Amino acid sequence: MDVVMDEEGEGARARANRRAILSRNSAQFSDGLSTTTAYQPNEFEHVREYLPAVFRPQQLPLEELVDIIAAAFAKATELYSATAAGGGGGVTVECKVITTGERKQILSDRKEAERLEKERIEREAAAEALTAAVEAAEASRDAVPLAKPIARAKKAVDLDPTLLAKAEKLKTDLEEEKRAKELAERLEREKVEREGATEELTAAIEAAESSRDFSGLAKPIKRAKKAVDVDAALIEKGEKLKADLEEEKRENDRLERERIEREGATQELTAAVAAAALENHASTSAALSAPIKSLGKPIKRAKAAVEVDPSLIEKGEKLKADLEEEKGKRETAERLEREKIEREGATDELTAAIAAAESSRDAKALANPIKRAKKAVEVDAALIEKGEKLKGELEEEKKEKDRKEAEAKKAAAEAAKAEAAAAKAAAAAEKAAAASAAAE
């Protein structure tokens, strides 16, 4: 018969009970998460504290009374067993009291045994998994399946280090073997690509040299540069050929543009010269302006173009110069003709105005003819002088006439004023005489 005796007191029992409740609740909560950490009851779950005390039933709670009764029964059993054994008539019954320390040690030993069992199970499982992974890796020559089993084996306790070392060595060897294989494959790919790029570039160079077209060199050169260890001299040859062909194309394009521009300028200048030659006999200078103008741009274009026939340019410039000279001559002749007509008209108008002014003695009709005669070219200066002299005489004559008329008007006004004053004085005298007569 075992009786548990708690040697730590009531406070320790209360704390132990709280810890047990919390542990039980935590175990129940995690029951669905892991079966290995689930709460498992033990025979000490409902242990009560043993507190020897003076028997005062009225002062003790029920729990303590139960503990006292249990302890009394245990002691009585122990005494009875000793007495019975001493008299030879009974059977010795051992009554062992389990202390708190012993209880804790029992639980601790139990947990330690469980831990060791779990470690054993995990060790055996990890060793089995690692052995299977090693066999699979040796068969497939792939190190990937070894990673997780090796990591698991390192976590396991007291796993066979020989097996772990073998697995790690195999993993290292397989990884090195994989790197070597990948290197060989990469070198083989580089070799194939190098040979392909070399053949393509060689063919493109030959084709470009025959066709003088550089468009087919760009991609082969780019591929050869990307490939590994392609002959640098071949790449340089391709780039130099491409640059030469590009320069050659630019030069050909320039020459073609110059040819087109030369032909266009030649045709335009030829047509302009032919059209201007037809207008060379125009009747007026204004009619020559259009052909002269039509030659300007074609001559300028032909001079800007490359290698246009210089004789054609010279012919165009000579024709333009002749037309400009002819235009100048005709403009001079037309100007002289206009001056002559204007001079004759101004002379006739001034002569008629002088005659009219001499008869009418009016200078107004002379102003515009004299002004026109002065503006006209080479009008007879004596005639202009005669007109101006007559105009001055008539203006002076008109001034004298106007002065005399003003004096006559002034004298008449003064006479009228004197007459009015005399009449006013006579009226006043008559009025005074009448007033005097009336006073007498």
C-alpha cells in the first residue's frame, strides 16, 4: 500500500494543482496537433497533501480530515503488520510512503524514457531514410534526394556517423560529378555554337564579297561575338568588310543622287534656255522679265549640281546676260520715249496756258503747267522762265488790282460813314431847333 506524502506544504500543493490544470488544458488544446505531446494522465494526478496536525475536527476542512484519516490508516496498517509479523501469526504488509521528490523523480524518469524512445524511433527512421536515399542516389547519380535525409539525420540523436559521412561524401561526389557533367555539356554547346557561328560568318563574308551587299553580315557578326572563342581575326575581317561595304554604298548613293540631280538640272536648264530664246524678240522690256526670271533658278541649280556641262551653264548665263542687256536697252528707249512724250505734252500745255493767261490776265491757269514742265525732262527753259515771269507779273497785277479795289471800297465806306455822320448831325440839329422852338 503506497501513500503519497507531499513535503512541500499547502502553498506548494496549490501551485502544483495550478500547474497540473494548465498542463492538462494545454495538452487538451494541442491534442489535435500532435499525438506525441498529448496530455496523458498518471497515478499522481489526484494526490493530496499530507499535513500532520493536532486533531481539531472543528478547525479543519474536509480535505485535510481525509488526509489525516488516510495517514492514520497507513500508520495503523504499518503497526499491525509489524505486530502480526512479530507474533508469527500474520503476513507482513509493507506500507510505503512516496514523497514529493520521489514522485517528481518517477515522472522525470518516465519522461526521460519517453524521450529516449522517441529519439530511438527517429534515429532508426532517419537511418532507414538515409540508407534508402543513398541507394537511390547511387542508382540515379542524382544528389538532390540526399539533401532532406542528410538534414534529418543530422538532427537525429546518436545516428551512425559512418552512415552520415558516407551520405555526405556521396552527395559531394555526385554534386562534383554533376558540375563536371554540366561543364562538359556547356563546353560541347559552346563548341557547336562556335563552329556554327564560324561557318555562318565565313559564308556571309563570301556572299557579301560577291554581292557587295553588307546586309547579310550583321547577324552572323553578332552571333560570332556572342559565341565563345570564335577566331577574332574572322570577326575583324567581317566587321572591316561590313564597314567597307557600308562606305561603298554611301558613296554609290551619293553618286547616284548627284547623277539624278545633274540630269534634272541639265534638263531644266536646257528647257529654260530654249524657252528664254523664244522670248528674246519680245516687243517690250516687261515681256523680257519672265524669261530672265525663268533662267535664274535653273542656272543656280545647275551650278550647285556636280559635273553639269559647263558650256550649258555658260550658254544659260550668256542668254540671261543678253536678255538683261536687251531689257535695259528697251527700258532706256521706253523711258526716253515717255520723257519725249511728256516733254512735248508739257511744252504744249505750258504754251497754251501762257497764251490763255496773257489774254485772260489770270495766273491760276499757269501753276500746274509750270509744275509739269519742271518735272518733265529737257523742257525749254526759256519757255518755263517765260511762264514763271508771266505768272509773277499777273500775280503782281492782281495784287495791285486787289489793292486798288480795297482802297476804293475803303474810301466808299468812309464816304458813306461821313455821309451818315452828317445826316445824323443834321437830324440832331433839327431836333435841337425843334426843341428850342417848342421851348419859346
